[in-house]
Amino acid sequence: MKRVGVGVIGTGFWGENQVRVLRQSKIADLVAICEKDQKRAKEIGTKYGVQWYTDLNKFLRLATLDAVTVCTPTQSHLRVGSLAIEAGKNLLVEKPMTGEERAAEKLVNSAKKAGVKLLVGFIERFNPGVRAVKRLLDQQTVGDVIIASGRRVARWPIRIGDVGVIKDTAIHDIDAMRYLFEEEVSAVFAQTGSLRTRAYEDYAEMMLRFNGGTTGFIDANWLTPRKVRTLIITGSDATINLDYITQEITVENSERLVKPYTPWAEPLKVELENFITTILKDSTEAPSGEDAIRAIRICDAALRSGRSKKLVRLNATRSGQTLSNN
């Protein structure tokens, strides 16, 4: 089988994780890494036995490089992603893909024009627990889905971010709910604030109204002492509880509680395998750039609601969606 030559751009906390996984891949060759910090580039290159660069343009000119992952700070994703696209490289861009919707649209349009694959790092789609929940929902195990509650909290992240908790953290739950329910969000109400920094919000309570009738609640913050990643789905016949971290599921109805067995797998490994397989099979990107645009749009609606203290509706238009206050 043909193998894909892959490189990682940005080798901070998450970028190093990608280097580790790709180094062990059976369907990809880790060609090189690129990191603007020379000390860090040399450290990671030496640790994993891979060629390293600090010059992005030189890195992208490597003939053996078919694809890249972009793990640089969010506000650099448009520039870095655009250069990768211009170089003809397929790319996986870490969430939220870009910090702004217009930048996301530009990146998506550029990838389409160049004929390269563009995927986005919504890693929870590749969590075996989430996929098991998806099967349960498809089987109508809970009946009609009424309410979903996601909780994604922890202490302040060890990395330095350039977006707040909504686009860095809650966006995972937004995408997971869109993926699980196959519905779009029609309205958002949020309360947001910041206790540790004035630059970005570090806590958010969000309510999402889906166009199929489901209500989603998301609790996200960087203030809670213990890391929690959970999802509770309440239906007309049963309730599903998922722990994203352990990947454990419980299903409870009026008569019994069961714990379906789900083999554990590292979501990042599954995600990167999907990226490589999408290239090899020339299949449709999922999660796609369009998924990122929709998620960013919902995040922006939440931020706008947090500032205005009002419900923000997302009204469908021919070109996408527009925001309006209620």
C-alpha cells in the first residue's frame, strides 16, 4: 500500500503528541517537523529521530511531503494553512481551524480551488465512546432525544492560547452534538466571563437550540480543579452517560442500567489514521472545513450572546447563516 509522507507544523504540547502518533503509523511516513523555536525543533527532532526545520517555506518544499498537520497558535492557522495549500499539501488543521469565520471560509475556498484535502481537528468524533453513542442513537435506544448536557472543565491549560474557552474547549461539544444529532443550531444563549484574564473568556454556560427540537447545554471553564469531560443525553425512553476520558458509557431506563463494552482506543491515533486514509482513498473529508465554519459561527453567536445578554438566532441564508438578536 502506498504510504503518505506527513509533516507536523508546530511542536508544542499537542504537536508533539501528533509527532509521537505519526512516528508509529503503519500507513504514513513522518517526513519532518517544522517549529519556529530552534531549540524546541531540535529537541523534538532528536527525541523522535525525525528531520527538523525552522523555515516553513523550506519545509513545505520537501518533495516527499504529501500532507501536513497544523498545530500552531490559532491566529496563525490562516497564514500557515494557506502556505501549505499553495504548496499543494493536504492538511489537517487543529480546531477551531481559524479564530474567525471569514478566515475559515477563505481557507476552505483555497483548499477546494487547489484540490487538496482539508480536515479539522475535532478529535471527539474519533473517540470510541462517542462513536458508540452515535450507534445507540441511530438504533433509537433512548427514543426521541430531548436534552444533551456537556461538561468540559479543568484548570488553566498548560499551553498559551489565543482564543478563549469557547473556541478552544466548548467547540468540541458543539461539534460532537452536531455530529451525534445530525441537526444544526438555530439559536444560542450564553453567559460568559473571565476571572483570570481580560483577553478572553475563561468560563461559559451555553444553551443551544437545535432545529430538530433538541436542547443542548454546555458548561465549559478553565477554573475547575479536576478535569471533567462528560456528556449526558436524555431521551423519551432512556438516558446515556458518556465519560469522554475513560470512554465508558452507561444506558439507563426505568427498568435497568447497563454498561455497553467499548474497546478503548486513543482518539488522536484514530483521527490521524482517518486523515491519512482520506488522502489514500481520495474520500470525502470529515470533519470538514465546512464543519469548522459552522462550529465557529455557533461560537461567535455564543460570544455575542454573552456580551449582549440576549438570545442570538442563527437564521439560514443562501450563503450560510446570519446572526440576529432576539
